[in-house]
Amino acid sequence: MRSFGFTLLLFWHGLFAGTYIVAFITGDDDFMGMHIAAGWMLIGLGIIRLLVATVMPETSPWSLPWPNPALIKAFKRHWDTMDASALFQGRTLMIVVSGLVVLTVSVLASFSGYLPGNDLHEGVANLSLMAVLAHGTLILISQGLKKVRSAPSGAPAKPKPGRPNFL
């Protein structure tokens, strides 16, 4: 069963992802008001995430798992042995760093919209999209490997006599 803190973090992720999508697809002149509002909401959600993380204990799902020497050492050990399941298990270095990059680049993209010229804003926004896609890919790989690790090992069970194989 998930803790209330983890459920709130999932809710925050949903808000952040939804707001990001709205901000990204409403960049046309026709939807500029919605685009600006979504940009400000991204900034606000980023600030909330960082402020909450500063007061939470390290064991909380809201804490930011800053890359530390032990995490880096474990990552290097798993990388050297090419242990893919360990590379993506739990809060690993790749997922932590990619999440921090997404948060940083998304907020920078929002702020860059207020600078003169549109090229920088579009460039940072496109960079943020690449970061979001990379982060999502790492999460999907992590979840897929979790399913593979939890699958029972050994030969598949043989069907019982008298029963069709497809049941």
C-alpha cells in the first residue's frame, strides 16, 4: 500500500506533466494566454517541489535524492558489470539526474519565455521535451525491469491433463 506522501507526489507529477503538456502544445499565438498560464504554473509547481523537498526527511518520497558518493559508487559498480536490472532499481542515479534535469530545464523554459526573442525560448523548450522523453523512457525501462525481476523463474507450469492449453 502506498503512503499518503507518495500518493501526493504522484499527484504532483500528474499536475507537472499535464501542465507541461499544455504549455508545450499551446505555444501558438491563438492560445498564448493558456501557454503563459501553464508556464507560470510550471514555475510554481517547481518551486513547491523544491521547497517541500527542503523540509522533508531523506526517507520521504518528497525528498530530493541528490546524487551522493554512495549512489555514484553503486552506479559505477552496476555499470561496470552491466547489471541492467540493478542500474534501474529504485531511485538510481540515472532516474534521479534525469528528474532533476526535467525540473530544471522545464522551469528554465518557462522563464526564458520572458526574455527578448523567441529562439532561445523555443530551443530550451525543445531541449526540455528531450529531457522529458528521456526521463519517461528511463522510468518505463525501470518499471519493465521490475516486472521481469518479479516474474517467477523456472520453466512454465505444464497444463493439467484434460484441460486445453489455451486456458
